[in-house]
Amino acid sequence: MQHDILTLSTDKAEMKAQGNRITSLQTQKIQKSAARIFKNGQIFSSAVVGATTSEILLEKAERPGNMGISYDYELPKTAALLSHLSPKQAREMKLAAFKSFFEDLCKDYPQLNFSGRFAVEKLESSFKSSYTGTLESSGEKNEGYLLYKRFGSTDFAEGFFNLDGETPDFVEIRKKYEPILQAVSLTSSIESKKMPVLIFDYDDIIQRITKDIKPSKFHGKSSYLSGKLGDSFFSSQVTLKDLSFDPEKGFFDRFDGEGVLHENPTVFDKGVFTNVLYDLRQAKKSGKQSTGNGRRYFDTGINCVPHNLTLMAGQAKAWDMIKDIPECLVLVASYGGSISEQWEFSNPVQVGMLFRHGKAVGRVPSVSVKGMMKDILGKDLIGISSDTYSFTQSPAILTQLEVISH
């Protein structure tokens, strides 16, 4: 009888801040385990939170009344792999550095209210089965954020810091966000027109591409990308990879939830659509090989999705890209819009800052932006930064968008 056991463990220390004060330091250790048994063309599974044994997990999976899910693909024969990375800096030093960073911000900007969190988290995953070697992967990452706004402001936030990656350099983080931080109290206005726009967070664009490269959607001819593998879609500056292992970004997974190794495949290579991502089931249906994208969230079945679809960095830093531009809108926070099935992009701007020749003029109230996603990363793209700003450690995008003043 073939079977496997996936174990995911986290060991986290988290510091929380509210109203310019460090309010708590919490620690948490969680182990989650899931088992699958393959029998008579069906998969029977179980899941447990907390310490447990293989015997208990397998017994729960075989318990009478469990519903099975059919499968008709071959199980992988992955060789053993052990990947354990030690942190470059002690956890206590990282937390102390965040505390000092936070206190300096509060002292230097007493007119602003800072709140957020910073966590140091060790992640471990193991895959043990009757049909592969033992697979193990671990590493320690940092993740968190700070939001800020002026005292008395009714906005949710007027600016932010993202605090993620393997080893935070808070001096560099502050330098990156300082131009926005210093201009938070300035105001300006703008006319409706097409103009250069600097985008820090474009998760909605990544999610649109993620949906359209799902093999069920792609091969079902309901994706904007259907039938266009090998076509040039974007600027040659655009390379998108699915990263699961990149320690500098805090990614440590070497394999997926089916025991298939993941090799950071390129999805768009210099603008060309080069790859669809597969799990074992979708690969069998499509006559392809799994790319190691059978994601398993402990208590769910397999989902065929990217690990971390990531835009590769460019050559120049974000602020250097706009220093010679007469007028540029910086999207500090822009969300809540939509991207249609035809890749029509539209978003309201919660916090937009007008810059002229690289200098902040002030916040622009009540605007939105729109464009065609293919053009945003294509003919209208000006550049991609070498430094990163988003939660997924992606670079900033400088492109042309229609800016609409309300």
C-alpha cells in the first residue's frame, strides 16, 4: 500500500506595535501533519494539528467512512533531499533591530502614528513516503509591516513599510521609504491624463496571471493565454519566475505537496510566455510532466498553483528611475479594483504621491488608474527596479497608465 506523510512546522516570534508603542512579544510553535493512502485508484487522507505519529495519521486516513478521491497518475520516484539553512543572524538580534528601527521612526516623526508587526519565523517541511526518498527543507525568514498616518487622519493608512526577506537591513529599508515618509503631510493635485506611474504593489496583476496559467483554465480555452504558449506578450524587460527556493527572499521550499522537486521554472522569459505549471493530475491530463506545483495546504487536497510567482529585478533603483521624469505618480497604496478576463486593469488609488524630477510634491487625493495589462508590462513599460518593496519581494514597476482625477 502506497502512502505519504507531509509535515509542516513553524516556530515564530512576533513583535507587535500599536500607537507608537511596542505592545507585545509572542512566540508560537505549530506542527501540522497530513497523510495520504493510495488504494484501489483512490486517495484517502487525514490531517492533524499538533504532535502525532505516522501510525495515528495512517490509521485516521483508513478509517471506515472516509471519502476517497480518484487518481490515475503515477507517483514520483524522487530521490532523498535534505536542505536545511541556518539563519545569518540570531533571532534576538533581528527583534532588537526592529525595536530600535521602530523607536527611531516614532522619535523622528512624532506627528505620525505607527502600527504593525514584525515576525521571525523558522519554517520546516518534510515529505516521507513509501515511494520517494525522504525530503526535508527548512529556513528562517522575516515578515511584517508598519503602517503610518498622521494623528487625526481618518484614512486607514497614509504610508507603509514592508519588512520581509531573509535578513532585514532596517537602515536600507528606511532609505527606500524615506521619500514617501517625508512627504506625507504635503498635498497636491493632478489632471486626468496618461503619465508615468511607479507601482510598488501589484499583487492583483500577479493573481490575474496566476489564474490564467492554471492548466485547467489554459487547456480549457477559457484563459486569455489559451493557445498562446510561445507568444511574446510583454516587454523584453519582463521575466516572471515561480520561486519556491530563494533564501534571500525568504523562500525555502524545494518540493511540492506531492513529493516532486520544484526548480523555480520561468513562466515568462523576456516577455515570452514559455511555461504552464502542472501538478501530477493536471500533467497526466495534458500529457506533460509535473513542474512541482502540486501545492498542499495540510488539510486540503492538491491545488495546482504557483509557489511565489515573482517578477525578476531590473538594473536601476526605483527612485533613480524617476529622478529625471518631469512628473510621476507613485502608487503608495492602490487596491480594490479589478482586472477583467480580457486583461483590462482598473484600480482606485488610496494613497498616491506626485513626484517631479524625483522629488515629492505631495499627496494626490481621489484618483484612479487604468490600462491594459498587456500594455502595462509591454509597450508602456518604462522600467523595472533593482530594489524591492512588496510583500513578495518583487521590484517596482515604472509604466504609463491613464490617471483619472475625480
